[in-house]
Amino acid sequence: MDHKDVIAALPRQDLARLTQRQNRAGLWHLAGHLGLIVIVGAGIALRVPLWPLLLPLQGVLIVFLFTLEHEATHKTPFASGWLNEAVGHLSGLLILLPFTWFRYFHLAHHKYTNDPERDPELLAGGHPKTRAAYLWHVSGLPYWAGTARVLVVNALGRAGGSYLPQRALPRVAWEARAYLAVYAAAALSLAVSPLLFWVWLLPALLGQPALRLYLLAEHGRCAHVADMLSNTRTTFTNRVVRFLAWNMPYHIEHHAVPNVPFHRLPELHAHMAPHLKETAPGYRAFTRDYVQGLGPAAQ
């Protein structure tokens, strides 16, 4: 039995209910996520006691906006299309990941999940196989270098990739130019005040390793097959991580039916749970097993 059989066994009325989008759940979740960023950022800006300890926490809150941007590529967090687009671009700006470009990249990942020859995530070297490569990957530095390169290339009108249709190239170029203009303004503001450095830039650098570790669990060491029950992993974790990641630890469920909104994934999981083939009992356990299987030398 593969993921198609499992979904086919779900009553049509239940599937229709699970795929219904709404604004309320997304807005409450967004308010919580952004509210935490504002509160922690205010603590840093006001230099509350032990404020340096807030820097990595702020970073984790910011970089995990990736999971919201990811959801927005599927147009599922909100029923309103403009809301999905707005939060997608806001998240993309904060983590240096251009939203329009990423939508095409990510949808190709869904179409060719874990296919070594066609999945853009694998072609970008997303799953390190040696200890040296793992440490470099988890540092987050390759991510920042890669996204910066994408922005510059896109802004120059030289965006590539088989997943990008010709009709999208002008939008991708103008998007990159707009992002770079915002970053230029942010850089100029540092001459007046270092605030953005402390509440955004430095925290994002410190928080990126947590996101790299989290993302490795989604497909790392999964089978190179078409069955979503095997080429993707669901990781069992606590409510805090599920909130932070917009329920994306239910990742098999998301890949099996990508148009199910984040707040419905626990219900979909209840239906699919007996059939899941690739799971992890937690991110610590996954990381331990992944590291134990790494080779000693760089490739």
C-alpha cells in the first residue's frame, strides 16, 4: 500500500473537509508567532537582564518563518489569497528566501520528492553524507551564501532551473530587485542605529542551525522512491515544536495531501498513522542516528 492507496481510502467528504482553508486558524497562529518575535525582540532592544540569551531564541523564531513561507507556497495557511502572498513575502524577506522563486523550487520538490536526478533539494546538496559536510551544512553558512547568490542571479535576470517557466522570469527578477532594495535600506539604517543587527541579523545567523537540523529530518536518509510513505519522514515531537514549525513535523501527511492546511494535519495524521513507513521518535533521536551514519572524510 502506498500513499495514494491510503488517501483513496479516506471518505471523500472527510477529505473535502480536511482541505478547506480558513483565515481564522492561520491568523491566530500568525499572531502567536509574530507576537513572540516582537516580544523577544523588545527584550533584546531594551537590554533586559540576561538579554544576550534571547538572541538565539529570537533567531529560532525568525528562521522558522521558513515553515510559514513553505506553507504559503501551497496557498494553504489562509483562505484569502492576498494573505498567503503577503505572509509569504514577509517571511521570505526576513530569511533571505525570495518567495516567488521559492514557490517554483518547492513545488518541483513535491513533484519529484527524493528523486536524485530531479528533486531540486537533492540537486542543491541538501543531505550531507560526511561529518565535515554535515558540520558545514548545519552551520547555516551554505544556506546564507546560496540564497544570497540566488537573489543576485535572479536580480540580474539570469534565474535558471528547469522548474522555472519562462513566464515567471520577469516576476522573479523584479522580486529579487525589490528584496535587495529592502536589504540595502536595512544596511543603511545600521549607520544610524544597530537595532536591526541585534533583533534580526545576528539572531537569524544564530538560529539557522536549528532549522537545518529540523529540515534534515524531513527527507534525510529516506528511500529514493515515489511512495510518500517512504520518501518522507514524520517526526513525533512536542507541541512547542509543532507550533513553531506550523505542524510540518507531520511531513508525510503534508506530502501525501499538500493542500491540507497546517491546522488540519493532526486530523490527517490520525487517518494515516497506521500506514506510515518512515518516522522518527523525535529530532534528538533522528540527529543521533544521522550523525552515527556519517562517513569520517569530506567528499
